[in-house]
Amino acid sequence: MKSYDNNGKLVSEINRSRTADGTSITTNTMYNTHNGQVASQNIAVQDSKTGKVTSTNIINGKLLP
């Protein structure tokens, strides 16, 4: 899902996916509205067996789409 500001510029994007074993992966990417570059990305992974959630924050770049 993509979010835009009042001027139509991309502000953020959230992607959710599930692996074959049921692990849930959620990425939340924030963009700089002045130049369109990635400002930060948060990646959360929930293990399907234990329910444990691991979160990673990346500043000024992104690892996953």
C-alpha cells in the first residue's frame, strides 16, 4: 500500500508477504518528499512457529522492496 501527500508525492509504502513456511514479513519504507529518496525502512519478521517478532531499522536506504 502506498501513501501520498497532498501534492501527490510518495510518502511511504507498506508491503506484506508470507513465505512458504508461514513466516510473515512486513516492510515499511518512508520516503523524503523533497527528493524522493528512501529516508528509512523498518522490516519486521514474525516466525510462524514461535510467534517471535524480529525488527530491523535501516536509515537512508532499504534492503527489501
